[in-house]
Amino acid sequence: MANNPKKFFCGKHVSLHQISRATGISLTHMSKIANGVRTPSLKVLVKLAAYMGVSADELIADIESKRQSAIKPMESDQLKGG
């Protein structure tokens, strides 16, 4: 996990490792948030928004978009019987 590719958060190109180090949020937790598997708590959301220099609303919209992208392939597989 140390060589995470850079991901876009609210249009900013930054590595999960950088975010993790700067905010104190574990790399594993950051990865799950970035991939739409986890929704951050309010405390984590505030830390992320402050680090990214965006509003909590912008960050929520970005995270929700990632969650929806993660859910769609699963729904598609279920419809196919997979």
C-alpha cells in the first residue's frame, strides 16, 4: 500500500499516503474512503476537508460519487446472477 497511485479528491491530485500522513487518518481507512467502501465520520470529514481546502459539502459530493461508482458494478453483477 505504500506505493498508492495518486487519486483525485475534489479535483486535487494527491496521494492517499500524503493525506494519511498530514491528517493522521490511517492509510487503510483512506483507501476505503477513496474507493467508496467507507463513509467518513464527521471528525474524519472535517479533517479531510480542511486538508484539501474544500468545503465539507464538496468533499461529501466527491465521496458520494465514488460510493455510487463502487455500488454500480456490484448491482450489475447481481443482476447477471454473479
